[in-house]
Amino acid sequence: MCRRIVINGRLWEGDGSGRWIDEVLLLPLEAVVERLGASRHWIAYPRELEMEKDGKTLNIKIGASAAQLQGEKIPLDYPAFVEKGVVMVPVSLLCRFFELAWTYAEDVDAIVLSRAEPALLGKRIVLDPGHGGDDPGIISDDLVEAEFTWDVARRLCGLLTLSGAAVTFTRQWDETVSLAQRVMVVEEVKPDILVSIHFNSFLCSAHNGLETYWYSNWLARQLAEHVHNGILEELEIPNRGVRESAFHILRQAPTVSILIKLGFATGDGDQHILRDRWLRERAALGIFRGIREYIEACLSQM
């Protein structure tokens, strides 16, 4: 069973889930069709489904070993079938028809599908997971900031790469990198944007919430607002706002840059975000959509 389906950066919340059969992943057809907007026509006899999108047609006969794509016979990894009224189709066929790439995030039991996004295709993005190596960042009980900034950045990288972006990290897992070295990475890569990921801390555990920072650049403010709103769509977390602040990485990096404080590692309300892998995946989804929406809105100025 694959409980979660993410399509183009959004979690599908309809009925049904994916199924693994003989190492083949099958998805509820409705999930992809609903999200990507193909038309479909069900033929009761001989139990066949016809889909059309952008002039392409796909015919799927229930129980058959092959489908017809634009009249071409396509062998199937596993026959389509109907389960409790839901048509289940191999993910490989759906990806071929809709021109999608996919990956399976095993640790959160999620299938992630994405098209090559026109806004993201070829864009250079640097991800800066805060701290690392000899600098663990905030340590609160068993929570270590550097481990979780890397985890969110890794998940975000997967989403961006699947959509056609070129991603570079300022550090790898458990690597010690100075602020100056991080800026040097940005100078070398010359990215379109930089996203730095951190968590917050305070002496009082009642302090919780999301903060997103920018500095001295109108485009950076736009990116911060898009990303901030994207995260708020995914996480139930207090909104502490989009703020301007002269963090070193924001001052020195020669590109549109933001720094996210993804909740308080010391907060009694936010700690569950760090502890829950699926919520960290949701945070990455929110950041991903914010980046995409920013590029779509500001493309002419990039």
C-alpha cells in the first residue's frame, strides 16, 4: 500500500491509495486525472476507459496486458483493474501519457509525481541547510538542528530536481562549512535563488511559529512571501511573519536569497514538526510551491 500521493507539489486528498503488486506500483486513475485535467470516457462494454489531453488519446481496457497510446500498443507492467469502484493503473503508463517523472519516498510512504515545470526547468537553485558538522546548531532534548535542516533540504532537493531544476547544496550531511564558504558556493554556482533553512530557539517553550527572512531586495521579499505562504498551507504552525534582517548569508550572497526559520526547536508546539518525517516532507512541499510560484510571478525580472 502507498498511502500518500503528491502530484505537482500538492497532496492529493481524494479516495484511494497506491498499491504495490509484484513490485509494480499502481495508482488510482482519478488522482492523476483530477489533478492534471484530462477528459475521460468510460465504455461499460468491453470495460474500457478512453482519456484525452492536449490532443493525445489513451485507451485502457480493464484486465488487458497492453494499452493503446495514440494507436500504439504499449505493454503494461501489470493490467489495469477496478477495486471498489476505483480504476487502478500502473504508474509507468500514467507517467508516459502525462509526461511525468516519479519517485517513491519510502520513509513517508508517498509517491511523488511531477512534470518538468516550465518555470523551474534549468533554473539554478542553491539550498543552504543551516549548521552541520562541528556546528550542530540548536540542541533541544534529542533534537539537533543541523540534522533536520539537512533532512528538509534533501526532501526539497528531490522535489526541485524532479521538476527540472538544477540544485546545489552549500554543505553535505555532517559537513562543517563556514558562512564564508557558503557564500563562495553561491558565487561559484551563480544561482537564480538561494534558500537557507534553519530552526529557531528561545528560552520559553511557549514561543512557536514560522518566520521567513529577506534583506534589501524587492525580489527577495517576493520570494520570502511566496515561500512563507506555501509553508503555512502545509503546516499548522503559528504565523510570525515575513521579516527583513541582515543575516550574513542574506547580506553577502549575490543572488535573490531568503532564510527560513521553520519553527522553534525549543517550542512545545513546534517540536512535533521536527520529529515527524511526514511534516518535514510537507514543509518541503510548501517551500517547493513557493519557489515555483515566485518564479512564475517574477520570471520577466529574473
